Amino acid sequence: MINKILLIISLILLISLAGKLFNQPAPGQFIVPQSTPIAQETGAQQTRAQQTLYANELFISDFASHESSNEVHSAAAIELENNDIMAFWYGGTREGHKDVTIYKNIWDSTTKQWGQETSIISRELTRDSISRYIRKLGNPVVTRAADNSIWLFYVSVSVGGWAGSAVNLTISHDEGQSWSPPKRLIISPFLNLSTLLKGSPVHYSDGTTGVPVYHEFLGKFGELLKLDSSGNVIDKTRLSWGKTSLQPVIIPTSATQAISMMRYQGDAPHRILIQTTHDSGLNWSPVAKSQLPNPNAGIFGVKLFNSKQLLLAFNNDEQEREDMTLASSDDNGKTWQVRKTIEENRLQVPDNAKQFSYPWLLQTKNGNLHLLYTWHKSHIKHIVFNLTWLNKLTTEQELTP
């Protein structure tokens, strides 16, 4: 009986593989964001626009969270149509506690102030929507779809630890004022377990969305999911193998090229992992260690508007999360230069309660950059800066391999 079941499963897998090999549609190309007012200007107009936009240094430091929960973690953010910033994170008594919920807050771009955070997704809401017991909630990730709706993904766990997780999606058609009932993404026809996410989705010219995810069950590796316009999984591509790569962050650099960077959980030297694609994500190079240190912690990167420059937020240390640092690359991630240490708290005795971790970077239409990250596990820190501030920093330090 067991042999017959195994034979049936094998036939199903072969039929599925054959369908993908012979009926796979041509992939859409990456959409590289260029939506800044400067891009609409040309020649002397563009130069004047740049000088006006970045004439004065901008640097604002504040908190997006206001102690509505004991611990907070894993921020994500998106720009609204009115130029305000909407941020999300999860918070509760502690990570993994049953009272953890997904929070939302809005930064007013005129007053430069955050409102009061509100809880928008709970275990109970998720349970009732997907008809499945929910033990805990985790990482939110947000993006804007091709139809201009806002898609909010988040992790839930029904059984066990993070290795037993699944990904859920809720959608807003009114700029985050209301949300659809969450639905569970169907990624595998079998157990559909052990899928988590941290990196921002990417978008394609055919209207589909790419969601970088990772797995922690019987291995640690990354994948790129392809979702249709309704948020259904229609394909997936393996990014890495083995037991050491987590939380892929994909940065498109052209219509066909992108780099993927991952958190590393393996033997020394501890480095951020990196790989590339030249066919819009259909195939990826083998994962290799970069020159950037990584203390088994989350990272985040973006390509700056109208520029070849990549900007990365990360922990610049092989062992501890005691800093939050910005580095840039002008050659698609081959080499990096440290630009600014945003936070640093080097301790003689490491303290997990005093960390800076899980950054999220967002460049808004006016060219400014917003950095959000977990601050001492108790707050979501928010930094706003412009390119004048970034480019007037002191001598760059090139990282050596």
C-alpha cells in the first residue's frame, strides 16, 4: 500500500514538472522604480530640480511605535498616494507570544509626525478568515500591486516554531483604511508549511508580482514566488540550497538583471550572501559570500532612483547586532563602501535586549529615504534622510573581502 502511494506521488510530481518544462510562459521583465519628479525633467531643468530638491540636508530621527506592546519587531513600510508613510510591524509580550498582532501607523509627511499605532491583524482574525488554528504571527511585508492596491503579507504559525509557518495576504483598495479578510497562500500541494518572508516584493511588466521567501524546515534556503494579479501563487523559482541562507532581498537593477542578498547562518567567515540573475529571475547564479559581514541578521537594500547606486542597511559585524549601518555600491554589488553608521552600541558583554536589527529601506517619490528598524526590541526606530545628507558624509571606507 505504501509503495502504491509513493508511486502515485511520484507520478504527480513528474506530471507537474513536465507541465512546467513544456508549458511555462515567458517571464515578464523586472520593473525598476524610477518614480521621482526629477525623472520627468531633462537637461538643465533636471539639474535645477536636483539642486532644489537636495539643497538642504535632511535628517530626522524618531520612533514609529509608542509602547503599545512590550516588544516589537520586523518593520515594513510603503508610501501612500498623499506622500504619507504607512508602516507595519508585529508586537506583543514577546516574539512568538499568543498576544502578538500586526500593527499599523502613519507618518504625516507635512507635520513630520507619527500618529498612534493600531492593531489591524490578530491570531483570531487570521483563524476566522482561513479556518485554521493560529498559534502565532510574524514578519509583515508590504507592496503596491499593479492595480494600485496595497498588498500586506505576513507570517502565521499553526503548529511548532517558525519552521511550521505559512504566508498570508490581505489587500487594501482604499490606502490602508480597510483590509480584505486574510487568505493563506497555497505554495505547495502537500503540507504547505515552512514558508517565511522578510524582503520586499518585486514587480514584472506582465502584471505579476515576485515575492522572495525562505524555508527553515529540513534546510534553510530561499525561493522566489510568482503571484498573479489576484494574489495566487502561479510559479516559484529556487534561489539557494542547503542550510545556511535566509531572508532573500531582491534588488532589480534593470529590466533583466537583479541581485539577491541573503542573511547567512553558517560557518565563519560570516558574510552576507549574494547572487545575480540576467534573465529577469528565471535563473540565478550560485550563492557566494560577499565582502559584507553578517551576524546571522536581516538586511535590506534598494536601488536609488535614476542612479546605478545601491543602498544597503545592515549590521556591520560578524557576531553582534550592535550597530545599524548604511553601505552603497556603484557596480551592482561587487564592491561596497560604508557610508554611515546610524547607530552603534558596542558592549563588553553582548545583550540581546540592546540590538538594532531587521531594517527596511524605502525611497519616496520626492527622493527622500526612510529607514525603519527594530531598536532594542522595544521600539521601531524611524530615520528620514536625503541624498545631500548621505553624500556630505565623511570619507567613505571601502570594505575589503
